[in-house]
Amino acid sequence: MRHPVFFFSRNFENALINPDNPHILKPHLLCAAWEKPLTEEDAHFFGDTFSQEVAELEKEGKLKRRGEHWYLSPGVTYPAQGINIRSTSTKNFALIDTSQGYELLETIESSFAFSQVHPGAIYLHQGESYLIIGLDLERRVALASPTDAPYYTQAKEITDIRIIRANQEKVCSGVRVYFGEAEVTTTVIGFKKKMQFTEEVIGEERLDLPTQRFLTQALWCDIPQKAVDRIAEVGLDFAGGLHAAEHAAISMLPLFALCDRNDIGGVSAPFHIDTGKAQIFIYDAYPGGIGIAEKGFEMIAELWRATLKTIEGCPCRDGCPGCVHSPKCGNNNEPLDKKAALILLQELQPLEIARKQKRMTK
């Protein structure tokens, strides 16, 4: 709203998909085989991993080879029915309304289930509030009951990311940026109850839920030493600056890629074990990745520029939902340092822009 020219002058969205992701490719190969038996010539349409994924499907008993063709196994019926158009996973939790004869309300992807439908959570479905009264991990079922509770809940989680390999790297504004494969580990450890409108915390409870792990695609970047020195010189919170810059960059990325904020995750650390230095990570929140982080890597200069403008243009003093707060932060938006994030993002700009921004800051 503060930058209408930027918004209305944008080109059409970048619709992204990663056809090499086995979580996407394998179900679609089954759909293709439903229409017509597969042959080696179909690699022209499905890419370099075609033969590998067909072999795995054959090993899993979902495809059978006869001569030069692969057919669906007799037990596989209408594979398109099992594909979720919003997710790479076929493992979902069923949300059941216990007040309506155990009617199915909706399905929730497993990677989001623990943070959204944990026991005690308030879940919004079509504008109506439901209290989650049970979660069956084996059957993947969450039980919900309508409620008029005057509060909402916010999950608290610990997220860690480990680098598997860097597939690409480049230097942008003197800073090295990477794109590659990573493993994300998330544990939901509890939740807070917050009053509507006032945001007053009226309760906090612990949860004992399994840790979730998945492989995905991520981008990460080194932090300029000048930024570290400037932040230390004025006595600001370096970790809070990293965290705030990460949040703001994630909120900006949907402007460059066709996605929702919930499709992206992020981690920032003053010291990361795999690199031995400070790092900001942005990753696809779906197993295997769907191309969002890759798009961010391609347009990293534009992403940094838009992120800096967003924080600079926000009239708040210490950070707010319009700039550095995130509605899905597992650490309840702590710590955050808006001023440190501004310094950090200034040093990530091309030299001429960085000099101009420093003068404006002074």
C-alpha cells in the first residue's frame, strides 16, 4: 500500500514448479500411465530423472513392465485422486468436527499439522473457530469442536537447518549467495494463548510432539563484515537484526514468486555449524522444494532492495507486522531489531545504493 507504483507496475507472477522433485514427479508419472502406458521416449517430457523414478515406482509395485511399456499395477486406481494441488505431500491429517457427527472439515498437510492442529489449538475454518480436543498421530486425525473462546493460539517451535550441498553460488554486491539442498528439522514445543485485539498472553502450555524432518531447497547468504562491525559499533542486537531481515525478506518473496508466505520458511543464526559464521536461510516449506528458494536466488538483488524499502518505509519505531514481524514465527517474534536489520540490508545493496542509504540513516 505504501508503494502502489511498484505493485501495479509488476509483470505477471512467476508460476513455479520443480518437475525434478520426486514428490511431484512420481505421482504425475502414475497419472500419465493411467492415460497411456509409459515408454522410454517419455523421458523427453518428464526430464532426466524419468528412468530413475519409473524404476522406483516399479520397485514399489505401482508400475509393471511388459515389453517396452510400463502399465499401472492392478491395485492402483485413479492416481489423480491422491494428488494435492497445494502440496508435494500425500500425507495429510483429517480435521473432524465432533459436533456434526464426526464430519470431515478439511485436510491439513502433515508438515503444518503440528503447528496448526495440536491439542489445545484454536483453528479457524471458514471464519468459524474450533478448539482442537485431540490429535491421533497414528491415524492422522485431529478432533475439533466449535468454540467461542475470546483468544487465539500461537505455536512455539524450534527449527534447525543443515546444509546438504550447495548446487549454485554467486557474488552479489560483494556478498556470496548460495542455493542448494538442505534438511529442515522442526519441533513444536508449546503454544501461547493470546486475547483477541489486546494480544495479552493469558496462558502458555507445553507440548510433546514428534520432531519432523524433510529435505528441501534453500538459499543462504554470507553477512558482510561491515554490517557486523556497524551493528556492534552502535550497540544493536545482531541476532535480532538477522531475524528481522529474514522475516522481512520472506514477506517480500511472494512478490517475485507465485506463492503464499506459508510456503516459505526461514532460519537465521549468528553462528551456523555448517559454515562457521552468521547466516540467513530461506527455504521451501515443502519436501523436495518447489522452486521458490531458487527464484529468490535468481532475483536476490531485487529481493534485498524491496526488503530494505519495506523496512525503511514503515513508520513504526521498533518493528511491527507491516515490516519485520511474522505471523508464523516459531519464536514469537523474539528477538527482533529493526535498526540492526536496516544496517544489514544497507550493506547488502550495490555500493552506490548502500552509500546513499547510509547518508539517509545518518
